[in-house]
Amino acid sequence: MKAVLPKHISSHPLSSNQQSLWCIFSDGSVTPVYIYDSNYARERVSLLDCPLSQFANDQLWKLNQTIRVYLASTTTTKDRKIPILKAFVKVPVVSIISSNSSQESFTLCTSPLRNKAKYLVQWIEFHRLVGFSKFVIYNTTDTDNYLSTVINIYNQKYPGLVDVVQWSFSALGLADAVSIRYFQVEALHDCLIRYGDQSEWLSAIDLDEYIVPLPPYETIVDYVQENFGRRIIGSINLKSQFFCSKNSSAYTPEEKDTNRLTIERFTFRARHLYEGGREKYLYRPRFVQYLSIHRQVVGLSKEQPSEKHIMLAHYVSMTRLRAMRGCVSDDKNSCRKTFGHNKNVIVTPDSFSAADDLAILTLCQHTILTAGTFG
């Protein structure tokens, strides 16, 4: 979908719930906008759902058509010339999966990437082995053209296996409230909307996360078919199993060797699944509507799988050293090295994220003194 924002629109507008919005199609037909506002921790997103008019619905049956829709706060002819948002949606040619096929369609989307394509090939190849059949790369920045090289090779050898969605909003003058995320919540929904009707199952994860079936299952397909079959569920919850550096202050020679696969570099495993969030999901697109990075927001029930059958291996030290709860061989010594003997610790603006700070401080049993860095 190509979207164009008009000039001089504030990046912090009124909540969509405070406005009466309408979808206006190119033939003049109008439908009311349905609105969902999410404000969870530091994630905030407004999702606007435009029901198709009869005219737009008819376009779905025509190939190579573009549906033009204008978002407006009024249906008057005068104000249609200054829409809040214009969207041009090209009607896709949907892949039809035979109902007799023994293979489910599994799609895996990346979180928005910023020059991390060097980890991409091993991530794709691992997940191909465990049953994913479609990969969607959300690209924010590729200054070294590494991603372009990788994609060209895949397109030649495996046409249709990997798609790239260019995910940059700098030309619109927009910036995510959490700069390191690059509109990650929006990318989740873009993945759901673009590929949901082509996929029986879909997930969106980072390049340091691997979805791993455990014995006796060799693939995700085997696991899902045996445990969930055609049950009507929204998603399968995957809690993080951290794999980390053995020492939180320095890599071992093996961990430092980036010529090795990530799953070979880090074999030190946290004792327990992480219970403080950071879970991801395997979604059944037809039964979910709205998502969050670490939650299924609106949809049918989510299932808690046995940790003996499936795992989200989270290689948290893949690109930088990180101290995570239960993830260092000597937690107390690690805390002393990090914080000295100060009982009270001020979280500074240099902290990577509030979630990491809280995990470390809770582990170290320190008192938290906020310094205006949360929110």
C-alpha cells in the first residue's frame, strides 16, 4: 500500500477516537471508519479500518486494479480536497492453497531492519528447515547494499521465497516515539494485512530470535498440525528462552567469532523461560485483528504451548553484550561489576530501554530512582 500524507499535518494529532472519520472512494462512495487505539507502555498506535464500499468490493475481482481511498473528517465535497490520508491499494493476486495440500502456509516477517542484513541468511535458512515457506523483510536502512545482494541471490535461486517491504518514513517527516523500533507496531499490522490472507500461520520476530520445534517434532508444521490441527485459535504464545554470552562483560573467543552461526556462538542458556514479557506469537491470521509487539491485543484465544515442544530461542547477545535476568553464570558478581556497591541506582538517558533497566535492577535487587527517563 502506498500512503501519502499531506504537508503541515502534525505528527501528534488528536486521538482518532476523538474524531469522526470517513473513507471516501474514488467513485464518491463513503463508508464509516472503525477505530482501534492502543496505548500500552511505550507503544501507541491508532488503527483505522475502512470497510469496502460496493464499488471498492467490485474492484477486488479485477486484476491489476488500484483502489484509491481518502480518509477525511467530513464527507463534504469541499473538504475532500484536503484529506487526512490518501491510500492507494493495489489488488493482490492471492496465492490459493489447495485444501488437499499436506503443507500449511507459514509466513515469517522480520521486525524493521537497520543494516542488520548480515544475520539474515542464517535466519532464513534455519526457518526454512523448520517449515516456514515465505519470508518478508521490512527494510529501513541498507547503506552497505548487503541486503540487496542477498535478495538478488534468493530471487535467482528461489523466486518468490523472499519479499522486501521498504519501511522508511523519513520522506514524510515522521519519527517513531521509540527511535530504535522504526514503526515496529505498524510493521506488524502491515505484515498481517499484506500476507494474512495468503498464510495459515504467520509470525513477526527479530533476527536474534529463532522459532525452534523440539523433539519429537522436526518442523513447526509437524508441531502445529499435531497439537492444534484445525482448532479455532488466535495465536500460540512463545515466551523467550534467552541464550547469552557466558560473561556479561566480555565475549569468549567463540562468541566473538561472527563467522560462526549465531546458534553456534551462543550456547549458554538461561535457567528458565523469561516471564517478564518479550514473548512473541505464532498467529492464525484469520482469527486475529490487532497486535502489539509482545501481545495479541484483539482476537480469539491464545494458547500456551508446552515448553518441551516449541521454543523461542532469543540470542540477546548477538550484536551487543547484555545482562538479562537468569542469563549470566554468576549473577551477583555481574551486578557488582555493573553497579559497584551502590545500593541506589539512577537509570540514565544512556540506558538502552526501560525494560532492560528494570530486568537488571530487579536481578541485582537495587532500588530504582527514576530520573525522567521512563515514559
